[in-house]
Amino acid sequence: MFNFIVRLTRNIIYFEQFLFLITYFSLKMNHEIDRDLLLKEARKALENAYSKYSKFKVGAALLTKEGEIYTGCNIENLSYGLTICAERVAFFKAVSENKRNFVAIAITSSGNEPTFPCGACRQVLSEFHQNIEIFVDKDPKTYRISELIPYSFSEKSLGN
Ligand SMILES: [Zn+2]
């Protein structure tokens, strides 16, 4: 009887592990986008913001098609014009590691209102012609980059 219970328990554990793996891989295969997780990562990234001059912190988390997350924060400079936004930091980090396929980006800030990407970041995020989903903290709506920059500078503009 004891052996039976041990065997049964072991089989239940195996079965649960099997279910977990199936769920994990099906989520990965479907590239399900976890808005809350991405916003959480953006909030963590915000903590590293170097915003000595504006005191306005921004964090971003960019999700690749493969399920990896690249984060960024705003980095200011004494020469103000050299400041870079959190979204571009995340994007450039990912691209510098040969990532080219993106599905979503979450953005958060220390402000009380939702913080949307600036015009420069919208242009950068539209680089690979992917209609990336945009999650803006404190705004429940999901936006698409095509909505935020409908007439981006494109290869067509270069005559290509
Ligand atoms: Zn920006």
C-alpha cells in the first residue's frame, strides 16, 4: 500500500511537471505577451535612471519575438542634448546583440500621467517595420507603433 502511494505521488508530480512544461512551451510558442510582466521589468529598469537634471525617471522593457526582454532607462547628460530616452536604450541594447524581431515595449515613468514615447523613439521603434505593441503605464489601452507614428520616415522616403 505504501509503495502504491509513493508511486502514485511520484506519477502525479511527473504529470504536473509535464503540464507545466506544456504550458510553458505553448506560451513561448504563441509568444503570448504578458503586459504586467513587461511593465514590472520597465519599473525595475526605471530605478537605474540617471535623471540628475530633470528628476524625471523613465523605464522601458522591450520584448523580442523569441521571448527575451531588454530593458532601458533614461540617461541624462550635463550637455542636455546628449540625453537619451529609456526606449532607445532598450532598443539599441537589443539591436547591438543582433536582435531584430520585436513584439512589444512597456514604458513607465516617475510622473503621475502616462508617459508616451517621444517622436524620436517612435521613429526608432518603427525601424524594422513591425507593428510593435506599446504598453504605457497608467493607461490600460494597448497601442500600436503604427498608431503613434502613422507617417514615419521610411525606406520609401529614401526612394528604395
Ligand atoms: Zn524618446
